[in-house]
Amino acid sequence: MKMKKTILTLILLLAAALLMTCAAGEAGKPTGTRLPIVAEENVTRDCFFANGTQIFIESPKADVTGWIHDTEVQEGLGNGFSPSKKPGQGAVISWMDDADIRYVYVSNNSKVFGGSLNADVEADVEIDVRGTDVRKDFPNVSFLFGGGYGGNVIGDVTITLEASQMMYVYGGGYNGSVTGDVLIQSTGDNWSLDMVGGGLASSKTGDVVADVGGNVTLELQGMMISYMDTLVAGGLAESISEYTTQANVDGNVTLYAEGRNVYQVCGGGEAYRTDENCGHPTANVGGSVSVELVESRVRYYAEGRTTLLGGVFAGGLGYYGTANVGGSVMAVVTDTIFDENAIGVVLGGMAEGEGAVANVGGDAYGRADGDSNPANIIRGCVTHTGGSGEVSGDISWYYTPRDGMTDY
């Protein structure tokens, strides 16, 4: 079975090996390093670690006269800023260093982390992305993580997007957990390919965890994009080797999105296995899930899969993995258009493959308002090729035409 393109892209771009460490403890000064790519051992990518310091990300300007640069950070990244860089490509990251403002340029292939590299940091992470150019055909930053790479964030994460252009956005860490809450909020015209509220767990070297200990909230307004994208409100656990991966959310998950052009929306987490010899991934949500999609379009996009896509799932997605929701789930679509072949609205989760599980422990509620036209409504879970899933509580679905509420 052909795997999802977005997941395979992640595998090619993110590494399992770590080349250097930084000090654990309270927030420190930002640093840079280079990490190898698993599929191309001799190629490296730039990474920037905020180490718990609040950072701002924006597009480079044509005139950089008077900007202050941190030479040490530039050398660590291996690509210091230069006026010869084409304006708009890559990003400029700034932060306060005592009474001074520091700047550093990173390429559009870079990955930016709010946490640390292979170490814990005790801080509330704040990342503010502002004023980047959403009309270009390249991202300002390829990957943005609220957490760390192989290290935990002991605190909360807040990511604010304003007219931004990030390829992939994760509220949590990469093989690192966040103990507190995660908030991703956006305003203005934002561009992104995939967004995950929790963390990413993926490894070829050992068992890994990328949990979120608190609640996850995504408030996405004005997200006008041209590509079909994926929204996963929980965490993403992908198994690419024999080792086990988990990206759980202990608390509640809330997703509000408007103006999206999507082929898949998942209220829970996604657990994904790339090969039958890989370990079992887990992406559970311990609390309740709420999903609301407004003035959007849900596209049908099969990409060689046997499973129909183009769906809004209140629960989790388990592809030969486990993606349960412990509490109740809710999915509401308002003035949202679905393609004719789209799966529509699923009030539970989806489990595909032997050993796959996508249960909902509480009630499931769904509603279509305004001009929404989901062709299919599945009152429960979708299962394929040996997967299992059920909703333990009551299931209710309503359609709200303009003259009142009626059972659909």
C-alpha cells in the first residue's frame, strides 16, 4: 500500500541522529547546528534552537543596514546572513539578548525549534511568526516545532502565526515532549502544508516519545491557501523501524479552522506505520476532542490508497497503529463544501490494518450548519483490513438548515 506523501516527505527531511548537545535546565541563548538526513547521509540541514527564549520569525528585507548579527549563531548554522540573499527567501529570526536585539538568517530548508537539542529546557516557549510573504512558491521555514529535538520542554508552548509561510508546523517537539499546554493561533492570510497540534515521534535508533502533558488548542483564522493540506489536532507517531513511537496528548484537544482547503482533518492523533516490520505507533488523546471547520473545502484525494480520503474525523487515525480518544468527540462543519467522492464526516476515528485501533471512550456528536454538504455521514468509526474501532457512548448527528435544526 502506498503511503501518504506528507509522511514520506518527513522521513526524507528529518534525521534520527544527533550531532551535538546543549546544556539542560532553564532557558538559554539560541543556538544553531546541522543535522544529517537519514536517506542522504552526506547531506545536512540547518536547525535553529531557541532553547526556551522567545523568538520572532519574519522574511528577510532587501536593505539590512544597521541590523545586529550574532556571529557565533551564524557560524553554528553554517549560513550567515548576507545582503546578497534574495529578499523573501528563508527567514530572519530575532530575540532579546539582555538589552540588545539579535538577528540571524536561516535558509528556507531550515527547521526551527522552540526547545533544545537533546536536552530539557525549563521555560514557556513563545514563537511569533509575522509578516512573511505568503505569495511566494517556497516556505520561509520548512519545519517549525514548538518543542525540542530529542529534548523536553518543561512548560507551555505558544505559536502565533500572522501572514506566515511555514511548510510544516508542530505544536510539540520532535522526539521530545511538552509537559504543559500547546496553543497554535493564526490571523491573516497564512500558508502551510500540514499542521499537527502535538509532537512528532519517529526514530530508527530507539523507542521515542513526543507527548503533550496538557491541552492542545488550534485557533486557525484566515488560513487562505492554494494547496490541499492536512490538519492533525493531536500528535503524530510514525513508525519507520522496529522501535516503538508514541505522540500522545494527555488533556483535551480543540481545533477551530476557517478558510482551509484540506483533504484530511483529524481531531485526535495519527499513528502511522510505514512497513509491516516496523513497531507499533501510538497517538492517543486522553481527554475530549472538539473540531469545527468553517467556510472551507474538503477535497477528495486518494493518492493510491484503498481508503477514501477527503474527510473530517472527530477521532484519531490509526494506520497499523493506535489512535484512541479517551473522552467524548464533537465535529461541526459550517458553510463547508465537500467534494463528491469525499468520505465526509466521521463521528469516530479510522483504523486501517491488522492491529490498528481507533476507539472513542465517550459520546460522539456532529452537526452540519449553513451550506455544508457532507455527502456521507458515518455515525461511528471507519475500519479497514483488520482494524477495529468503536464509540462507547451515545452518537448523535444533526443537520441545521436555515430554518432550524433537523436530524440528518
